[in-house]
Amino acid sequence: MADSRITEPSPETPANPLQPATLRRIERHAGALASSAVARMDETLPWFRALPADQRSWVMLVAQAGVRSLVEWLRSGATVAASTQEISDEVFAAAPRALARAITLTQTVQLIKVTIDVAEAEVPGFAGKGETALLLQAILRFSREIAFSAARVYARAAESRGAWDARLQAMLVDALLRGDSQDVLASRAGALGWVDSPPVAVVVGRSPGGDITAVLHALYRAARRARLEVIGGVHGDRLVAVVGGATDPVATAAALRSGFGEGPIVVGPAVPALEQATESARAALAGFRAAPAWPGAPTPVAADDLLPERALAGDLDARRKLRNDVYAALTRAGGALLETLDAFFAAGGVLESAARELYVHPNTVRYRLRRVAEVTALSPLDGRDAFALRMALSIGRLDPAT
């Protein structure tokens, strides 16, 4: 009894190859087919009509190369051999890489669809007897290869663009950390498509490690969820993020926390625009270096909350802020505030003992301590604030003239 099972023909050896005469007819009309495809694009795709002449000519080259590649593919027997990818890739090699930047992937798919529609409508007219179905099937298979080839072109362009963007971002962050001119910052930010969204703050934390592109992708994903404008860069083991729209810097840093590794996350003060972000970057970096001195620091933490540790680490900006904003403010306020603070600290924070030392009523000491908090935004009754006040008094007295 005969075996009724149907054996599939090998993809490497098609059952019904096209006749040489059919291939010659298609090859003779290759130019006309390409012109018909471009004319159909002009009729059906409004964005194609708006393209500059040079880009339209690139598309014409691609269409002509596509028809030639189709003929070559058919001549080889329409096999799914290793050479198939090379043949389909040659279609896009006919145009410069700039075409991938000028035309989106969605638009490229539309161009391919129009070209295939024209081929499906006209090429079967060149088929010999009994070849129409085989030819249509071959065209569909070739269109699949062309689609994959287009995806490869755009994937390579995206990878190249991503690597270049990562380098530009690293250069912008370097310029911020060095304190380069505003013109340099503006030009590099413009190249990255930065949309100035004030206020701007800089966040510094530990990088989670691994591929830099993956690290930045995770940061940008967190930024998109929080609707923030972000430019990031990895510097050694540190991840630096320049954030636009940071109306609340600490809350902004918290929204990006998933993009950072373990350890402290420090956010600099908000500034009006990217051109002034050097100040925020300098404070955030200094805070990141000094953060280990405060084991109980929240994560994230504002750089200004680390002023005592930053001053101990040799940060001149922190010393200047403590001297000018705290010590000098207390000196200007008068009212024996400095004397009261000295007595309060000498008494170990015992209010009654400080009052006896000053020969005043305890309520007077309470009033003066409240005045200290009003003038400096630091309360002597809070352990953390008291530490900052003592640092400010020491720094101010070491360099009172400045």
C-alpha cells in the first residue's frame, strides 16, 4: 500500500524553479518597477512628498536595489540560504546611513509595503505558464527578508546613536563637574536634545555596575515614569544624573532611586537652569564623598544636610556656607546669641545649667535658642542641628575676617 504522506520539498531546492525567460522579463523591467513603486509612494504617502529631493533620490536607489535583489534572489532559486541575508542587506547598502536618521522605522515599513504591493500587482504579469503562484510566494518570502533587513539597519543605527549619546552625556557631565563655560554646557546639551525644564538639580550615587548603556537605560526608565528630564553619566563607580523639573530635589532623587546602586544618594541644591548646574554638581559630589561620615543619613539626602561632614572633608564651599549663613548670621543678629550658644553647649545641652552660667532666667535662654533657630534654620535642641551649629562656630572663629 502506497504511503499517502506528503513530503515537503527541501527549502534549499525549490520544487518549481522559475524559468530563465521569466527572470529576464523581470530584470528588463526592474527600472520601471522601481519608478512605479516611487510613484505609488508619492501618491499614497504625504510625508514622502514632503521629503527633500536628495532623500527622495535615496529612496529611489533603495527601490531599484530592492528590485535587483529580488531578481538575484529568484535566480538563486528563492532559497533560504545563508546568502539570503546578504542579498537583502544589499538593498539598504545602496543608500547612505543618513537615510536611517531621516526616515523613521515606521516610515520605512510603509515604503516596503508600497514597494511589495507594486511588485505583487505587476510582477506576476511577467510569469510564465504555471509560475504565478510560485512567483507570488517568492515575493512574499523576499519581503519578509527585506523587513528583517530594515530592522537590522535601524537596530545598528540605534546602537550607534546610543553609544554616541552616552559619550555626549558623559562629556556634558564632565563639563559640569569641571565648571566649563555656559556656552560649552549649552552646546552639548543642545546636541543631546535637552529641553530646559527648570529648576535643575544634580544627583550623585553609586552606579549599580555592569554595562553603562544598561545602567543609563534603567535611569531613564525611572525618569520617564516620574516625567523628569534627565541626562546621566557614569564616572568610575559613581552615577551622576542631571535632572530637569526638580521642584523638590530630594523627592526627585527618590523617584530615580531604582536607577542607582547601593549606598548614599546625594542631591545638590536646585538651580534655575542647566548653565548654573555646576554649583549643584559640586555640592552633590562633595556630599557623596562626605556621606560615609553620617551613617544614619537618609537616602536620598540633600547636600546641604551634609555641610558639617563636607567641611570636615575639606570642602571649601561647605565651610563658606557655615561661616556666612550660620556664624555671620548669628553675629549680625546680636542679642547675645553666640554667648548663649556657647553656654548651652558647655552645659551639655542642659538649659537650666546654661541659665545659671549666664545669670539669666531659663525662659531667656529658651527665647534666645528659638532666635538661633529662626536666624539659622538650625535648632540647638536637635542633635544633628547642634552638630552643624558647633561646626559653624568653630569655622567662623577660625576665620572671622572672611
